[in-house]
Amino acid sequence: LISQAISEHSVTFATSEDQAELAKSVIEEEFRRELKLGHVSSVDIRAPVSIIAAVGDGMVDTTGVAGRFFSSLGGAEINVLAIAQGSSERNISTVVWSSDSTRALRAVHAAFNLSNMTARVGIIGMSEVGISLLRLLEAERDALKANFDLDIQVCMVCPERGSEEIFSLNNDTESGTQSLTIGAITRVAEDLDETTKTTFADEERVAVVSKGGLGLCFDTLFRKECTFHAIFDCTNDEASGRYHAGWLRAGIDVITANNRGLSGPKHQREDIKEAEKSNGKHSGVYLRETVVAGGLPIISTLRSLLHSGDKIRRIDGIFTVVKSYVMFRISPPPNVAACSQFDVTSSNGVFEGDMKTSSTAFVGEACSFSQAVREAVHLGLTEDNPALDLNNEYAARVLMALARELGMDEDNETEQIKMSSDVLVDIDDNLDFLNLPPHIDEQVQKRVDAANAKGCVLRSIASIDVKSKSVQIRISEVPNHHAFAVSPPGCSCVRFFTRRHERYPLIIQGPSAGADSTASALLAELLQRTRGISTPRSLALIRRGSSGAFLHNKHSNSMNGNGVCN
């Protein structure tokens, strides 16, 4: 490889590393007089380096090859030392440090769809969402390779809140293709603390266990030769939220269902904002669609409206699955059974009926508050502590995430929103939520009866009003046929009042409960992100001519056997 600058101020060429010193001495001897007179400043060696080349007969007729080639290297943070292209336009070569060669080759291969792009991912939290996500990644791995040229390798799992154990790959090498799975074997780990009940391994013992907890996540996950890293936060844990900014600064994307990062203390929220742009395009990306309403596209819709020039005036809705379920059960609208029967008959068997309660009661039949809470707990809809849902803490955190998108989080705090909001009844954190005292049912029933007398139902409505800058949660008496009244139990219903949607609001409604739907939304965020890094198959380079463009790594005996003389 020979490269000369247009200014003719330098000449660069590559040779095998074992001949570099000889080449330097020969050149210095030949240009001894010029060096002495200062006409040639110096002869320098840079080593060890490697040559990465794109070669193909079709390159001469195909635009964008050089752009894609060097964009992929730049996206992978590869420093290019020298560039050369033959006059036939059948070859583009570049020199990179040998320590970057594997990373460079993988990036360029992925850009031209000659091999799968490898994504190293970790999962924080083996809750229902975390387990569902791990199963989904295992089940879809081959399909993602075939359809997206994307190989997702689960390389790290931090199983439990507060756990000091991290599960990682036993054979985590540069050429390794293994991925952590729940696997065929779930066993009690004899060498771990008694609180750790399971490990994730298959028959070949894919997984090993290390101590270190969240602080070890980066070191376990990050590999310099890999161009993409991401961490899925499937917890609802403040501790993991405090690590988000650090992971972003390290270039790791954070795909989170945990809203505590965006609803935590102001200094933490500001730290995340700063981390997103601290290293420019090399910073990690903070992907947070699922923090508001699970799998529903609330944040992406909000951004689409704003980016297309619309003006948001107000957002309100039923955001939390527990409030949705409990309020519907204690105060259902009339004729729910008729609506369900219509869906059963008109959907040709697709609709299987309403959410099944833990009792034999139909969800359209009103029940007591205590029964509704028990059903929500048995259905797995609540947090570990149901008081977080019933006392508006979770809803307040969701509003903080939305306020951040609207630039209204500076003057708001989660606790402030929570304390200024309505609650149906005061709930003590120490109550037994499976056996609530009778006086609570009596208080709630009085409010339900008062609403019924007006032809209304009770609903917990969270809202953000941009003009008045108010962020609040209110218990409202909603007319029986309003969208909030008929929104099914366990579903979110969110309205956008905008300049363009002035007469009628834009409404997004659907089930926000369910580990599977949330896991699917997390994976969808990852796929959307990787499309911006590695072109998907549908946009692959069109190959023309007698041979397709292909990439290879030039070696002189070995990948690390090259030197460069200037």
C-alpha cells in the first residue's frame, strides 16, 4: 500500500513489520543529504498496524461504497492512519492500528452485509420482564440473524435487585458465539450465597458466576472488538438507575423499562442528560419508550408530533395498569358484557374475552376495593409494594418521564407530584393488601355511589398541561361513555391535545400490562437503534458487475504483522 498527500508533503507506504526497520534504514540512507538539509523532515515507523480493504469489480459502477466504508469505521471509533485507492476503482484500502483491526473488520463487514453485526447485551433484573426478554432473545436469535443481519449475544445477566452475583459467558472470547439462556438446567448454585436460587446454564455450562453486582456490568459486557453494546434495565430499582449515566458515557446504550433514572433526584436526571451528549455520537443512547406505558408507543408518538412541527398543549390519561384495573373493577361502565360479546362474535374467534379475574366474577361486575386490589396482586399487576401504585408514586414517575420530553422536568419532582395529587383513599405502606380493613371499602364505596348517581364512573387521570405548567393526578368522575370510562381494565388510555389535533385528541389505548409485551417493546427499541448503525438487509448495497463487492483483511503472515513508514 502506497499513499501520497495531494500537497506532496508526505509519502506513506506499508510493509511487513519484520522489514520495517530495514526499510527505514534504506530510506534514510537514500535521503541522507535531504534529511541533513531539512528537505525531508523525518522517516518514522508506526506499528503494529493492519490493512483493511474493500475489493470488487462492481465498485466502479456503485456509488456510496467509500462513504459506507469510512462511515462504518468512524461509527466504530476506528482511527484511520492512511488511505489508498487504485485508479481502477476496484479497491479501497486503509491502514488502522492492529489493536483496532478486529473491530474495524466487523464494522465494515456489517456495513456491507457480509457478516452479521454482533450486539453484546446485558440484562439487569430477572423479574417477569427480564425472564420474558431472555426467552425472547433466545427464541428470535436465528430469525434476527436472517432478517436483520444482527447477532444478539446475551453476555451478562444481573439476576436480582441488590444481587452481588453476575452471570457471564464461560467462554467469552473474541470469536465466541455463545449467548446466555435460561437453558435446560436450573439448579441451586452450591457455591453462591443462599439467597441466590438459580443460575442460567445449559448442558455445556455456558454461564459462570462472578461477584461484583452492578459495578461489574461494564467490565463484564464491554469488548473493544465489538462495535455495539447495550444494557436492558428490567428492574424498578433506584440503584440501577444511578448507573445509567455512567454506562452512557462509556458508549453503552441503555434500553430501560425502569423509570427511576428519569424520575430520580434532579442531579441524577441532569447527569443522564449530560451523559447522552458527553462524547457526541460516541455516547450511548438512552432508549426509554417502555418507561411510560409498557409496550405502547407513547414517547415515540410524542416525539413524532414535536419533530413534525406540532405543538403539544396537554397530555392526559390512565397510565398505570393497577389504577386502570382497580378503578374499572370498583366502578365499571354499563353494558360491558354487551361490548365483550360483540367483540367475541365480530372478531371471528380472535377475541377470547375479557381479562380473567382470580375469582369467578366477570370484570364488568362491580366489586369492592379490597377485592379489586387482591385480584390485581394475584394477577401480578402490582409492584412488590402495592402502595407504590395506589399512592400515585408510580404514576408520578411516569409523569416525570413525560415532563422530561416536554422540557418541564426542571421545576418538578416525583415527590412533589405525588404529594399534591388525589388518592382514592389513604393507604398505609404497612397494610396487608390481601386483607384490607372494612372501613376502606366503605370509604371507597361512598365515592363510587356518588359518581354513579351522576351517571359517571371513577377514574384516576394523570395529566400534564403545557400552558399552565401543571403536572397532576386527579380522581375524576368521568361520564359513562367517555373514552376513559370504557377503557378496559389493565389498559392504558393516553390522549394528546395538540395544535393539529385540536377538535378531537389523538388517543393511544391498549394493554400496558404483561411481561411479554414489554419484552417485545424492549427488543423493538434495540432493533430500531441498530438500524442506524448497520444498514438492514432491505437497504443493502446493490451488487453489480461480474463479482460482488467483498471485504477482506490483508495479512502479511498475520493480522498484526504490518508496519507503516512515513
